[in-house]
Amino acid sequence: MATIRTKSKSSSGQAQIPNPSLSVKRITIVEVAKAARVGTMTVSRALNRPEMVSADLRKRILKTVEDLGYIPNRVAGGLASGTAKAISVIVPTLNHPVYVPFLEGLYSLLPQEGYQILLGTNEYQLDAEENLIATLLGWQPDAIVIAGVDHSLRTRNMLAQARVPVIEIMDLTEVPIDMNIGFSHEQVGIATANFLADRGYRHIAYAGMLSQLDLRGAKRMKSFVTTLKRRKLGHYIVSNDKPSSIGVGKTLMVDLLEKHPQVDAVFFANDDLAAGALFECQRRKIRVPKDIAIVGFNDSEIASQVNPALTTVSTPRFEMGRLAADMLLRRLRGTRVDSARIDIGFRIVEREST
Amino acid sequence: MATIRTKSKSSSGQAQIPNPSLSVKRITIVEVAKAARVGTMTVSRALNRPEMVSADLRKRILKTVEDLGYIPNRVAGGLASGTAKAISVIVPTLNHPVYVPFLEGLYSLLPQEGYQILLGTNEYQLDAEENLIATLLGWQPDAIVIAGVDHSLRTRNMLAQARVPVIEIMDLTEVPIDMNIGFSHEQVGIATANFLADRGYRHIAYAGMLSQLDLRGAKRMKSFVTTLKRRKLGHYIVSNDKPSSIGVGKTLMVDLLEKHPQVDAVFFANDDLAAGALFECQRRKIRVPKDIAIVGFNDSEIASQVNPALTTVSTPRFEMGRLAADMLLRRLRGTRVDSARIDIGFRIVEREST
DNA sequence: TTTGCTTATGATAGCGTTATCACGATTTTT
DNA sequence: AAAAATCGTGATAACGCTATCATAAGCAAA
């Protein structure tokens, strides 16, 4: 099937906007002040602390601002005030269902308080993280949000020296750099192992990425396996180091069935993987949960919609983002934040796949 | 199933970082210059245009920078140079499978060239778009990327007056503000209608959101229906104004089967909706494509993985992002960009659901 | 040798805001 | 009525960097 493009004149001529260097001078606060016959400070106040300016003057200034189409230069304002009204956010990747809901949680609160989010992704490379943080710190953010609690020493130092609120999310640590919101991945592994063992499964596998690529998954895997061992049950591991996706879930399932045909339950590193595995079972007419039970992780939408619906571990990602934003805002307002470390918990959601 | 939290001391005491206002003075370029016994300009050059500084001096300066842990203040630099090295990006929402791959395309090129992405979402509200743009323009971005080609007059004016490269994406228009990369949603509607009609389907439906919430979907729907009419085929529409998701796909399918039981093919506004509908068919033992054919839109991963795999319209989202980034970078480097409007096309991918 | 041309470095003046202090004009208190 | 406090406004000096011009040193050309 060939790519379809519009038949007619597909691409028109030159770009229409002239060279910016020739452009007319932008309107600054000085122009506004002149036009409104006041000082620049009064304009600044009318915009930022309206209650400090008398009602009629404020009205006049706001009208002038509107008429001239003045847009305050945040870069200049940031330099002058020392606070750029920006918050740096570092996540491993956007290409994973976990981080988007978390970001939406942040976006649901921060912009309306005037904060711009500066998003950086390190694509799971720990060394890239250091550069990324240096870059993001250069914007003089008012706070930093970073996924995970396992950072290089240099990263920790840079973050601590930034002398700015830092919040580590998605995982828990006993020694946060500053604030920390998340849940215990070790506990997830234990709970899931017990859940499956209690339901009578005897040959239980973990499937996901390992090592650097999914540090938190590795934590779940470790405690999952330890728990199974303690309960003297068969345990198996299949892994794949490609970025997580439905297709990789299929591969993992194929792999698992080949290597360990006796397996009767699998805990996947996330719901996409679990769904991919489920689809593969459908194709092979393997009955879920009768022949094999599947447990996902995150409670993404897909988990509740497939047939059979997936048992999974519900993690409050949106809420984590919102709570993180809320804690930061309170901290930035100067309010004391009394718990620097919040265990937001998780829940096993039992559906039809176990 | 109760939420599980770590048993022990769940939240520890106070945040560890002291009040920023008490903090020691940050290291600036002046400190570096003093320590390296050079002028500030030489430090600036050593960092930004290393070829302008003699090799030994450069080495000394870079070592000093390293020793002191100096991080250049981009806000100050941006103010001084007039270019903040930032690019504003406006998308409707993150909560939709289309925008993330597009953003990844941008992220695959812009940060490595030193540009920070300033991301804003308007959650589909056109009036929010104006505020958002004003906010983002305040950062003096070097360029602006915006999803869609249908903007309010005010928005168009603000963008044009910003005197900065603007690139509209995801859709095509004859009158771009500046640059434009996308494909024709009208053509998608026509092509899909013809595709289904040619395969013998006679009672064909469109299912998706309508109106403001999905302007581009509405364009597809319109030309889809027009084409069906021209071919004298039955056409039906079901819609729902909740944000698109797998669950909504199920609802739409339920709705459709109830209102128009004679339907034999459906074109969904995206793959998530289509997948949700497919899952509902599975539950009801409706055979796809025998009883009803399903076509999705976007070629997201889920489309190729479900059973039966979904026929869908492949849209190059990542590539669109990458191409947009590439065009912007060339423009920012001063190179002439010879086509201001690119029709990137689409492809119907036939799989098992038709 | 003198002149001119590079090249490497530094001094200085902004960039567009906001913090701060100062100053009248009011209002309140004594 | 005088003194004190409060309020609204503006002048000015940063904020930390880079553009620009000036200068010194080195070297080639005349």
C-alpha cells in the first residue's frame, strides 16, 4: 500500500517569516510604562502583584498591555528575580506507559501556578543523566523532579548542591536526597509472589527487562524470586533488553514457553508486556488462566480491557505526579512539608487472568 | 485488595535541604574567571566557542570549571544573547497515543543541539491555547511547534508577531503561518471509505469523538461520509465526547451495535478505540472481520498485536517530529528551507480485521 | 624598518526585568 | 495639631551573561 499524498502542489514556496535579525524591536516593559505614563515598576507590579497598585492605574496599565500586545519576558524576569518559575523533570523515557500519567499529574497543577516544566529524558542511560541534569540546572529551576532513587554520586552531588527542592519519585529510599514519593518495589515483588503462591501456582516466572534498563523492575524481580524460593516453589526468569512493548511481551512469552513449558503463572514487568503475552496465548489457544496465569504491573488501561482482563498491580502514577507537584508547591510557598518521604502504596487488582 | 505500604517508619522527618534563601552564593562565570586568572569573556568563549581560545588556556579554564562545579546560567545567557535556546511545543494532550511518538521525534534531535523543549498542553481547549502560547512566548523561544492548523485569529497573530520560526504539524493547510508538516485528513477519510467500499462492505460507520475535541478526526469523518454518500452506501456515525481510550472504544461499539445492527464495517478515530471495540466483539463472539470489519487509525503498536491484527492507517508520527526538528534546526542555522509545507503522507495497512 | 593584518584576550555596556529603598500623599494615632 | 504609620509610586541598581569594540602581541608584507 503506497503512501498517499495530496495530489496537487504539495510544497509551496519559501517560508513567509522574514529573518528574525531584521525584525522590529520587541515591546518591553519600558514601552508599556511610557504608553501608560507610569514607571516600569508599576507595570511590573500591576502584572505580578496587582493588589499593590491602585485600581484605576491597574486598569489603565492592563489596557495598555493588551493594546500593545506586551508579553513579559520571563527570561529577563527570571534573571532579575532569581526564580525562573520553572521546574525540571527528569524521566527515563516518554516511550513507556508509566511516565505519561505521572507527567499529567504534574501538568495538572504546576502550569496553573505559573511554573513551566522543563522535561528531559535520558533514555535509560545513567551517564546521560548527569549531562541532562547539568543542562536542566542551567535554567535555574525552582525545583527538580527526578524518577528513581538510584543515581550516580555525581548526580546526587549536583542535585544537592543545586540548593533547590528535589523530589525523587517512583521508588522509595531510606536516604532521599531531599523529598521522596513512591512505593516499595521490593514489597510489590513479595506481595505478588505470595499472591500467586497462595492461589496454588507452583511454577512461577518473572518476565521483563533486567539490569540498567529497568532498575525498579529488577528490584521487583529480586524480591519476587526470593519469596518464591523461601516458599520452595519453582521460579523462572525470562528477560529481553529491548524497550518494553506489547511485541516484546509476545517474544517473552514465546521464549518462556519454549524454555520452561511447565510454567503455570507469570508476573510481567508491566501491562504492555502482559497483554502481548496474552495475545500470544490467544493465538496458541493457550487458556488463561487455566493453562497459565498472567499478572501485569501498573494497571494501565489495557489491563482492564483485554479478554480475559488482566490481574495486575495498581500503582497510582497520576496521583504520584499530582502529589509531587503539590508537595513542591507547598515547599516553594515556604510552608513546612512535614513528611519528606511518602510511601504511596500499591494494590493488587485481581481480575480474570489468575 | 487493600493498598500495601511498607510497614516500618513510613515517612521520616523534615526535608534535608536548608532554606534556599540562606544558601551560599552560586558560582558564576566571574568566580571561574578569577580562579583561572582570565576575563569572563574568555571563560564564556572557552565554553561556547572553544576554537576561539588558545589550547592551553582552554584546558586551564575547563579544568577550573570542572573543579568549581560551575554550571552556566542559561537564563542570564539567554537574556544577554537574545536567544534562550528553547523551543516551545504545544500539543493538545499527552494522554493520547499520537503525541508521544511525535515528541520523541523532537527529543531525538533538539536536545543534542542544545535546545530545551518547553512543552505545553492545552487539553483540547482552544481558549487555553491562547494563554498557553502567551506563556510560552514569554520564554523567548527560538522556535514554536504547534499541533494542528486551526487556530483562533488571536493565536495566529501572536504566533506571527513572535517573529520566530513556527511549524504547524499533524495536519495540512494551504495557508500555514510559516512552516507546515503533516498529511491530509480529508484524504485519509476518502481513502479509507474507498478501501472499505472496494472490499464490498455496504453498511459502514465512523466512530470517534466529534467537534472541538478532535478537529482532525472530524475532518476524516466528513470526507469519509461524503465519499460513502457519493458511492451510495449506508453510512452511520457514533460519537462520544470523553477522551479517547480503549474503554471508550468498547462503549462506541456497544452503541453502534444497538443503533445500527446492520453495520458491517467501522472506521475508528484511532487504534485504541478500535482495539476496545475488537475486545468487545471478542466478548460477544462477534467475528471480526466476518461479521464486522474494523479499521483503526495511526498504526500504534496495539493495532499490530491484537487478534485479529487491525487494519489501520499508518501515520508517521515519530518521523513527523524528527522532520519538524530537522527543519527548525536548519532554519535556525540560517539555511534556506526550500519547502515550507510538506505532505508527509499516510498509508493504509491491511491486516486481518478487514 | 614600518605598515598592515591576524589572532587572542579583556573591558565595558547592555539584555529586560525585579528588589530595594526613597519619597510624597494620605490616613491614623496620640 | 503634631507625630507616626501606611500606602502608592518611581528611581536606581543589580541579576549573570554575551556582543562589541579595543588592545596587545605576533607575524607577514612592503
